[in-house]
Amino acid sequence: MGQEVIEDIRKDYVYDLIEQGKRADGRGFLDFRDITVERDLIKKADGSTRVQIGDTVVLVGVKVEPGAPFPDTPNKGVLMTNAELVPLASPEFESGPPGENSIELARVVDRGIRGSETIDLEKLCIEEGEKVWMVFIDIHTLDNDGNLVDAAALGAIMSLLNVTIPYEQYGLTGEDTLQIRDTPVAVTVVEIGGNLLVDPNVYEESAATSKLTVISNADGSISGLQKSGSSGLTEEKIVKMIEIGIEKAREIREKYLPKI
Amino acid sequence: MYKVVVPGDCISTEVNRAGEGTYVEDGNVYALKYGVVDDRGTIKVVALSGKYMPVNGDVVVGKIAEISFPYWIVDIASPYEARLHKSEFGRGEKIDFGNMCEYLDIDDLIVAKVMNVDVMMRIDLALKNEFKMDGVGRLIEVSPTKVPRIIGRSGSMIRLLKDKCNCFIFVAKNGRIWIKGSSADMDLASQTVMKIANEAHTSGLTDRIALFLDSFKSEKGEG
Amino acid sequence: MKEEKIELIKDGKRLSGRGFEELRPIKIDVGVLKRADGSCYFELGNNKALAAVYGPREMHPRHFQNAKMAVVKYRYNMAPFSVDDRKRPGPDRRSQEISMVSRKALDPVILRELYPKTAIEVYVEVLQSDAGTRTAGINAASVALADAGIPMKDLVSSVAIGKIDGEVVLDLDAKEDNFGEADMPVAMIARTNTITLLQMDGRLKKEEFERGLKIAMTGCRKIYELQRAALVEKYSKSGNEE
């Protein structure tokens, strides 16, 4: 077995600890687990990043290929984000068509990048109405120990920063570095027994009553929000969660992402 | 250091001594599992990972998964679910399908004994005297293959743990370990159990664990 | 896609500089995933494959249970970014066939009768592909099964041979596969020399097939040694950390 000891599964244990101001792995409520990133592992992708947060591992690959634009935006490139919660990554994931969780994961990451206008889609037009660059962000989960969204979003922006548009490969000419205009970072804040925590592991996720993913940009603006979980939140809690989200995103940005 | 073997490794020609985790073919004993060789007595391969397979007489920690009159269906960290009949509460009790959850509810943890495993892998449990765990203490889970090391030779390791960690520690055959004590003591006990599990394939473990616990205690004393 | 002919062998060497019976570099890591019961990362040249094993666990849906033995499920899947042209996510006919033959390559060594009514689930993700992914997947899966503590009589090892510029060679890379004349993946139980997977496409003379099979079997034995060493290494390493 990969891991020998699985700390208590029961929600009330996680809950009790948090009531005492503690987390099972000794972290503070606003501490992320260790983050490690490895870039360009996948030579077949135009940009790729393996992000590990604690024991959570996500591999994000970006591929850029020519294709037809959408009829209503004939002069804009296409951005597509897809996530696969492959059954390799967790005993809870199943084979089959994408379920609601993988769709949500892809859409939240997509929203952050789209909302921040990180990519200038007009620059990705090759021939108006005929041919544009299509940017595919594929999120492949490899090991789920919680907080896939933050890992996937970091992997997505880091991969985009390294993308070379394959003009030459397709016999075209143009500026081959993908221009990145912002660095959106997702931070998920959960509420457990009235306390707010960042970067929940899989047990904390299951003990959380609500969850808010905040995607924020270099200037501190917000470009994506997603509330999940079964309970409601008060206005004060939401404001607090957003403050935490923006602050933690700033720390991650300073450590892992270049200034734009 | 024990000898590590992988499936298909030839470990002996003494087919009469072939034991658990091995198979015999063409006059040789081969490893059936990835693990370490133990050739005291019979020749065994002790796996270091794998699921719990219930055997009559095992004491396990189970979790009520479902109520299906007249049985509670119990998760025992095995590929197979076990069942507990309502008569376990004594014939005097008036248990019907409406009030079963008052005796044991979904997610309750129990200590039980495996009474029977049939060919269809139906498993019947019986309650132990102190069966209810009532959310006191902490439950950790290790691979059931590590349980013998956590108990140690004639209980040497578990005695050491209980003494030095000042905790109540109950190790069930299915790898679930129930620890009760003060918060700091439980932390030390779980950390030590984890260490034993991680190093289950190494020799001289009891001595090393004793040293580890002593160093921890002295550190704490000085601090 | 066979495009214009290119020369795959120059001065008796392959484009990569490898000899005819030489494997690509191999890297094997055991127990790399936290959530899985057993796992293995396997690199073969530019191929990167990851295998996870779950189980034996309860079989869903129930009507797929076998009352006498465990059912082995095998899912081979390619990441969309693992190939030159982005692959549409999800199973297709190719991956379904590979899943099936890979499962059958492993079935003979697993003691399925010890776990009636359960499923033993094997998941292989190809993260980067460069010809030979099914063989990399089987090698990874075999190690991951052992790592999960599944009782099995042997490991299974796999490699392909092919024919390029009229020569029978071991372990084709993508270029050799695209422009070559034949490709033949083989899986084998090294101890007993039992073949558990054999496929071929292209065209081979009978003598070429026979020589190719011998070369593949020698290749499998080398891979077996590396699989075994990686498994032994896992427990030697953690013991020395103290």
C-alpha cells in the first residue's frame, strides 16, 4: 500500500481537532501544505506543469492547435478547459463520462483565466472567420488528497506562461510566445465549525460545511468565485473568506509566478 | 534486514515447509506476494500491503454501514462486508426494524469477533463485551499486514507502546487501532504506530522504537 | 500515417544510436501515489506511464460479480496532451482494445480465486506517448499489483519488437513505429517463458517473426530484472533512512 497509515476518517475527529485550534498535520488554519512545481515535463504538450500540494498531485498540459473559430467570434481564438478526475487518482473517482465534479473543476479554472483576460484571444486569430488558434488546457488529476482546484489553477497559469504557439509546426508565421496579461491564482477557503481554513486535505474537505474558491489577480481584483458545500454563509464570513483568498493568492503569486 | 522478495522468486526447495504467502511448483517454493521472507518454522512471505481477509476468531473494529433487518451491515476494512444479527443484543430485547438504530446507528464503531466465514464470503460477527467505541479517543488505520509488527513477539511491542505512551491502545486484526489518552499522548502513540508501520520490514525494530520513545520523552522533559 | 520514406537505419545504427536489440532507457518508481493501494511510475524512453491498483474491493455493479473469483478491471487511458495532436478525452476503440489485451496479459498470474465476488482495479494513465505505451502500461501495472499486495505467481514484463528498413529490432520509438514495416508487442512471464500478450501489425516473414519473438523475450527478461530491482529497492531504501 502506498501509505501505511491513514489518519482517522471520521469527520468528528477533524472537527474536534479544529475546535481545539489544531489540524491533523500540524498546520495553522491559514497555512498551505508544501507546494512543489515541475514545469515542461511533457514534451508533447506546448506547456505543462506538475503541481503537488501536500499529497495532491495534478498534471496540467496545454496544447495549441489551429481550428475554426466560433461563428459569433470570428476574430478570436478559442480557449477550452477540460478536467479528468481519473479513477487512478482516488478510490472515490469512477471511470465513465465526466461527472459534475470534473466539470465544475474545469469550469472554475476556466472562469479564472477567462475573467482575468489573461489571454488576449484576438491575438490568436490566424485568418478571420476561418482559422484561429485553439488553446486546450487539460487538467489530469493523479492523486487526490484534497484541494484539486487550487492545484489545477496554479498548474494552468504556470503552463500557459510557458506556452510556445507552434506556428512553425503548422507552416505559419507569427509571434510564437503566448502573451500572458495576468496571473490569476485560486485559493479555496473552507468553513469547519465556524473556523476558516485554507488548502483543505481530503478529510477536511469532507468535514467542511461550506467552501469558497476565490480566484484573484495581480492587482487584487477577483476574476472567479465558486461557492460549494451544503451550508449557507453569512456576508461577514464571505468577506473574510475573500480577504483570506486574495492574501494567500498574493503569497503564492510572489513565490511561483513572474511579475507581468 | 529481512530478505525482500517479489512474486515468482524461488525461495526454497523444502516444499514441506512451504507456508503462507508461497506456492509450490516443480519441487520449489516460490513467493506468491511482494514482501519479506520469514523462515522461522514454516517458510512464509509476509506481505507489507494488502487487504484484510477475515478469519474465524479475529477481533476487528467495524463501522455500521447499513441497517437491514435483522442485520446490521458492518464495514470491516475488507473487500467483504460483515453482518451482525440483532440477537447479539440478547433474546430479551425487543428489537424490530424500527428501533435497530437505537442500539447501533450508521457510522457507529464497534469491536466484534468474526464467528463464521462461509464459502460465499458471508461473514457473521459477534459483539465483544466492551463493544461500543462511543467516539472517545482516536481511530487510526494501518494495513492489516502491519498488525503483527505492532503487536510484536508475544506482545512486546504493544506493551512498550502502552507503557511509554501512557495510552489505552487496542489493535484489531483488520488494521484499525483505537487509541485513548490525553491529546499529547495520543499524538505520540499515533506517530509511533506510523513509524512501526513504515519500518515493518526492518529488523531490530522493537529496540529502535524503544530508543525513539525514550528520546522523545527526554526531549520533552528538557523543553 | 505513413508519410514519405525516411531512412531508419544508417551505418548499422538506428536513428537514436541504439543497437538492434537495445532497449530505450527505463526508469521505475514504486509506490508513488498516496491514495492508491499500489502504484508504479514507468518510463520507457519518452513514454511516461503511471499505474494505480485499487482492491480487491467490492464489485459494482453487483451483477458483474463472479462468485468464484475476483474480476480484474483494466483501464488504459491517454492524457489529452500525451500525443502530438491533442487526443479527445475518454475511451475510444483503440484504448478499449488495449485495456482488454492488457488485462488478459496479467490475468494468468493473479490468484483471482482467493477473492471471490470482488474487483481488482488497474488504472493506467499514459502521460506522454512515444510508441510502446501498452507495454509500458503492462510493466507499470504488474509492479503496481505487486505493490498492492495482490497474490500473484509472477510478474509480467512486456516490450515490442518491430521491423524497420528490413531489420528486426527491439522496442520501436515513435519515428520507427510510424515509418516501420511491422510492430509486435509481446508480454511474458519471465520465469516460465510464457507469452501472455501477442499482437502484430504490419508484415513479417515467418523467420522474422521467430527471430523477433526471441529478441522480445530477451527484452522482457531484462525488463523483469529492472521491475524486480525497483520493488526490492523500495523496501531497502526506507530501511536505510534511519
